Amino acid sequence: MIEVRPGGRRRIDRVLSPDYTSEIEHCELDEVRQLRDEARQEETDLSYLRRILHARIDIVLAEQRRRAENGSASVVEELVAILSDNAVGPAAGSGRYQTTEPSRAEAHRRYAEALVSDVDLSDVMSLSAATLQDALRAYTAEEDSVSQRRREVQAVMDRLDAEIARRYREGNASVDELLAAERERQ
């Protein structure tokens, strides 16, 4: 479970701190954008971890289904189809277009692997039914936790976006200034 530690130094601790957005109306616009960008990066990382967990859940479910149907094809043979099932079709949930890459991809992969010790999904057919069920429970519980934190981070992003929009709407910020600042950075 992803715990948020009050006063913690991790990005998720900062972003989900109650005071992260408490004074945003008094901050400079650039500072509000920096806060939003930091929250966006955390949301990207949580989304990536969530996708890793979904892949593991899909593999376990596919093996359980194969066993229930007495299927002969191994999960490895069906891996592309298993992992692409959720990749096609209409999106569901609160996904957002992401322009950033995960910043801790390797750490997220190791985290997901450590959730269920001694469960090697590369040889999923050799696992007992009980081990598969335990793995599914662990992955599902963690996915629920990650999804909850992701929704909390998205709520922070929404507050920051609303503050930026308010400033444009009330004339306290202008697109011309934003474009000029972008040109200076290039």
C-alpha cells in the first residue's frame, strides 16, 4: 500500500500534503505551474505503476482462465493477446493525456515484483492455484491503493489547473506573456 507520510520528503508526500495547494492564490503563476508539473509527474508515475500491476493481474487471470477451460496454449504463447486486451477499445476511468515519461520506471517494476515474493510470473503455469489466488489478491489490493492515490493526485492537479484558469479568466495572466516566456526559454 502506498502510504503518504506527513512531512515526508518524497514527491507523493509533498503533493498530497494538505498545505500543497492551501496558498496557491497568493503564489506567482510560475510557482503554481511548477506545483502542477510536480503533481503531473507524480500522476504519471502512479499511472505507470498501475499499468504494471494491471499487466500482472491480467497474466494471473489468464492462467486461471486457461486452467478452468482446460486450455492447452500456455500463457507465454498468449502473452501478446493477454496484454493487448486492455490496450484496445475505449478508455475507461480518469485517464489523462500524459506528456511526461515515468521518472522511476525501474523502481516501480521492482516494487511490483516485490509485492508477491517468490512468485515468478515467467513460469506462471507451475504455480499452484492457491499461489495464483494469493498473487491476484495482492496485485488487486495494491492496484486499488495506487488508483486511490492517483485520484487524490488528480484532484490536486484539478485545483492547480482551476487556479491557473481563474487567473486567465480574470485577466491576471495572459497567453502573450506565456508565449513570450516560452520563446525566452528556447
